[in-house]
Amino acid sequence: MDRGRMWRVLLTAMLVAAGCETGRPPPGAGLADTAAALDAELGRVREAAVELAAAAAECFADPARYAVPRFPEREYRTFEGTLTYYQGGPGESAALLSQPTPAGEAALGQMRLLEHLDGALRQVVAASPLVAMAWVATGGSAAVFFPPFDLVAYVPGGIEVPRDILPYRAAAPASNPRRVPVWVEPYVDMCGKGYMVTVSAPAYRGPEMVAVAAADVAVAGVVGRFLPGNAAELRLLLTASGFLAGATETAGRALGIEALGRFNYLDQVQRDAPAPERFNLAQHPTAEVRELATRVLGGQSSFPLPVGERRYQVANAAVPVAGWHLVELRELP
């Protein structure tokens, strides 16, 4: 055998061993690039939320400067004696105050103050196609957000922001003493957008937290943009604590796991609700799935995983800005 042919045979054998004999890339090929692209996109979302928090802090630091209404012609309505609101139309931000009506002057003044964040809210939504909604809320249950949604249909009477809005609680001092932006694990959004992950950033005036600014990211949007539709791909996305943020259908079937999917809003959601524990792979009833989550969250970049009678090679690429992991499984012969 001549030397050139010998090298070709050797190279072919190496490719076969790596799973590339029919043009298939080796396990994890392209995974790091996809994870880096997702990391960059989520980084833009986080930075936009931080800038929104800074804009909110500026408003509260000098309320006299923003005393003149941003929209002097805006008329607020009331609903069922507990909600003062401006619905907002296409291209407009909306606002609400959940307090017994008629609301006091201090509370209405806070709503007028939040109106000045209209442009900053739009910038957050424009920062990334992943952002479903941007909002700022206060401990007095005043909030402003963009784009608007059907307030009367989705917001229950008597809602209390510090109690009922999960991203607000996650950014508050008791949960976030370091005052850093926080990525909230998947939860059912009470505003009708299904399963959501949110980055929320606190706004402070001296030692006092005056508001929380947030950018909501729909799980379905992340899956649609960053998990391939190719039926041959076995990929999934895990959050920092092991919740499944998305998976291809083939990965779900191979591991016997259920993806978050869509949430049915036939029963009104009274407050943000964390995703059920069955979506946390670190606590899954199947030992192989728990092992997968434990090793991925532990930072192992590549390892074999037997699942029933099948064996897989697992590749793991970090998404550090959110503490997530993009995972691929390749079946071994």
C-alpha cells in the first residue's frame, strides 16, 4: 500500500470512529458556536435591563425633574375598584396601579413618574428579538411596560407586585443583597405569554430599592432561534439549577422527558408561577436524566451516558451570561 493511500485509510478510520463517516459532524460540532451566539444575545438582553434600571433610578433620584407628565393627555381608567390603568395602543407603553381606587395623589404621581421611561422601555425591546416585554415595577404595585397587553383580561384584581411578580421578588434585597441583575428560572407568566425566563435588575436610591426593571424572554422564542428543527439533532438547554428551558423532540423522546411547551390559560393565573419540578432534570425520577443534569451542571464538557439499551456521547457548552448549558447527545454504535 502506498503512503498516500495508507493515510487516506487511516483518516477514514478516524472519521468513522468520530461518527463522521457519512458527513455527520462529530459530537458537539457547532455546539460551542451556537452557545456563544445565545450567550451574546442574552448578554444584550441583560445589558438592556441594566440600562432600564439605571433610567428608573435616575427618575426616582430627582422626581421633581420628572414632575411634568410625559403624556399630559393620557387618561387613566379604573376597573373593579382595584386597578387604575392606561391600556396603551399600538406603539404605546401601558401603565397600571394595583391599589384600591380612587388612588391617592402620591401613587398617581408615581405612575406619572414611570411614564418618563417610555423611550427606555422601547430600547429594551429593540435590543434583541428575544425580548417579549420590558417593564418597570415598584413596591407600591405601580408598573409601566411595553408592548401593551390586555390588562383587564389578564391582570387579576388586587395584585401586589412584591408578592405576585416573581422577577420582582428575585431582584429584591432579601433574594439579591448584592444588587446584581438576576436571571429568573422558567415560570408561567401571568400576562398570557406562556413560559418565560426574565432578567431583572434592581433600581436603588441610596440604600432603598425603588423599583425593579426587567426584560422578559419567552422560552418558545429561545427554542425557535437556538435549538435546531432538524429531527436528527438531540439537543437541550438547561438553566443554572437544571430546569429544562428547551429541547428538540428527538432529545425528549430519547430521554423520556417533557418539554415546557405552551401553557393553557383557560384557568386564570393569579400570579407568576414557577415551572413545576418535573421540568427540573436535576430532580427527575429517572436516574440517567439526573446523572445527565448533575454532570452538565458540574461543568463536564464531554462524557458517555447510557440510557436504557442505548449509549450516548454528551457534549456540553456553557452559556455563561445566564449560567445556562447547551447540551447535545450523539448515539454511539
